[in-house]
Amino acid sequence: MAKPSKSTNPSEADDEVLDADADSDLDAGKKSPSIDNVTGDEEVTLDIILLFNRVSAHSLSDFIVGYEQAKTDKRLTSKRRKVVSSCTLSEHSRAVELVVSNEDLLTEIISLVPAKPLLKFKSVSKHWRSLISDLKFASNHACRNPSSSLISGLYFYHRPWVTFKSVSLHGHPSLPTLAFLDPLRKGSESRVEDSCNGLLLFSNGGKKEYIVCNPTTQKYIALPQHGASTTYTYSPNFGAYLAFDPSKSPYYKVVLLSYHCGYGEISRSYHIYIYSSESASWKEVHVKAPIVGPYGRRVFWNGAIHWMSHDDNHILFESFNIDAEILTGTPLPKVPNILNGDKIQYFGECGGSLLLIQSREYSAMGFRILEMKKDCCRWIVKCRVNLRPIRSVFPEGYCPEYSVLCCVNGANGKDLTLVFVIKGKVIAYDLNSKAMKVLLDLHGDADSPSDYSYYQVYQFIESLSPI
């Protein structure tokens, strides 16, 4: 089987000189890392403690970068030179030298730096480049850095027209472009399939080829052929999914899943192909399907791909555990009532929770957001939403039809924000403060159809994860 093809062009971020505003991305209020593992005489250790206390407002990591550059006579930006000089370089030279020479402590410090400025730190030295590019460090960074799980922005994509737009959230700068993938795209046959924790999954050539990329690092990999027939990939119940949880493993998996229903119970099955980045190969799995048929979209959450199935009398919550390769189906209680697939407006993951939005009437002004229990046994009511206040912004005095695109956490990681499209505008509605903000105006886009509800949304999270 062919080996996966990786991108060979280095990321532009790798070659950038550290810019003067890099420290604006750093959180000055973060707690300084522990120095329990530092060895040396008491005077030097005291120096380190004093250094931590004095430069915390400026960012300790920024100071160390300046120190390292000064040693190697690299060009310093004026702002970083000011930070270094204000801390009196010679006064703490022994302490900084000890920090730099202690890889455990250095790793602990820079693991608190957000992904974007950290990529620029690769230019400090070959050692720093090697350290930051390490698979283990990327995994540790995802666990240690709170911003690694916060959605930085959204990519908007319209399938038939291959139209891309993007918008940043929470004051982040603009999102990375996906132009680095242009040489691989095959016109209308290229499409986005899924996003997961900083990675994006594309399909090419009528789902014959798949590409995984990291927009932050601008790296990609073309996966080897999966071996599934076009009958499989063109099935109406087919889906391609990206499964990646950097807090648990540095490796990701791509799952191709299709439901097949023939005559009789025995012919109902799920055909599944799984690609593992750890083994760089595909595996084929067949599992027996329940009598009830699937509906709605499928979502990766908590180590499994989830969806719902139903017939006239049953509703099952189905889960395919990717590592165990086991399919389970849990009958759902009648309360709260789960509606048919065409009544579901949103089914997706948000901040570690699996959410469901449904309503009997299209574009209803009030609805509930349901949250799945961790044991996957039942839905509970997370909150109730009232959209009537937004009617005041429309001259007609009523709210036109809308389509829910996704739910995201607020900048504090807690407040829930509803993102929906209405009259050609993408709007973020904070359910706590009731504040509304227009994120994107789709009007004037010649490639967009009149029905903007067909736009798909894929989350962007800054990530160092290698491909």
C-alpha cells in the first residue's frame, strides 16, 4: 500500500523573524512554571525566582527568546530588546542560562505560549525548532495551554460552489488561508469533509483521495488509497470523519463510514474504513447494524462517532468506539422527546459537550438546547433559547427564516454562543448577555446561492499538531 504523501514546502511561519507584536499574543497573567526541578546553588535559584517575579508582566518566555537571540547575535525587535534590557540581562544571566540549559524547565515555560507565536519561536535556534516540532511537545502543549481548546474562528464552505470564507472569533487575528492546498484541489470534486481540534479533512476526486491538513502550521498529508469502491463512497449514508483528541493521543484517525441496508435483518451493516496516522495505513471493519435506520449527521465526541437511528417505535443513540472498533446502541427514553431528522437544526460538539437543537417548526423563535450525558444514556436540557429579541433589528418587525450553523463557547470558555445565518448574514448570539454580532455578510458573493442555509461550518483551533 502506498505511503502517505506529506507536504514538502516548509511553513512560512517557520522562517519568519520574531515580530515586534508577538508578545501581545502571550498571556502575561499566567502563573509562572514550577522551579522545583531546577538544580544549582541557592544564589542562582534565588536569581531564577526573582527573574520570574520581575518579568511575569512582560512574559518570561519572550525574555528568554531575547536572551537566546542576543547570545547568537540575531536581530532583536525593538520591543523585545526593551523587555530584555528592562530586566537587566547581566543581572540574571546565570539564572536565564540555567533555564535555557534545563530542557524540562524550558519546555514547561514555552508550553504555556499560544500556538501562533510559538511557531515563530522556531527561528530562535535549531534546538528550539526541534523541541517545538516534537510530537510529544505538541501533545503536551495541547494539554497545558488553555487556548488550545478554544475555537479561534470558523471556515464557511458551500459544497457545490466550492466557496470559502472565514471569520475570527474572540478578537483573534484573521484565520490562515487554505491557499497552500490549491495545487492539490481538483475543482468541484474537492470538498471539506470535517474538522477536529485544529485539523481539517478534505476529499478529492469524488472521495477517492483524502487530505489532512493543519491550517496553523500550513502542513498537509495526502493519505494513501483506502480501497473502498465508488459504490461505497457514493452511498447516501456515507460519511467521512476526523477523530483527533490531542489531550489523549498525538495521533489522529480518519473514519469512512457507510450504512448498508439490504433485504432482511442480517444484511444491515456498517462498512467502515479507518486510517491511523500512527500506523499510516487503512483498516477495514464491518459491524452489524440495528434494525432501525440512521438519520441526521454523525459527530466525533468522547472517543467515538455518534449518531441517532429510529423507526416508528424506537430511537437509538448509536456510538462507534474508534479504538475498540465496537458499535453500541442505547435506547433513548421518551423524555425529552427526540424529533425526526428533518426537525434537527444542530447536532455537534461544543466545549467537550455533545449538543442537540431541534424544533417542530422551522426557524422557531424558541427552542431548547439538549446535552448528552457522558454515559450516552439520555439527553438533558442544557438551556432554553428565546430569539424574539432579535426581531427588533429587522425592519419587517419579524424574524425571517434562519439556519443554525453551530454552537461555540465564549472567550471565557463557558458562555454559549449560537451562530446562525439569517438573510445572508452570519450572526453570533451570546445566550448569556443576549448580545448579537454580525460576523460575516454573505451578500454580494456572486458564487453564493440565494439560500445561505446550505453553508457548512468548520471550526478552526490553533494547533501545533504534526500531520
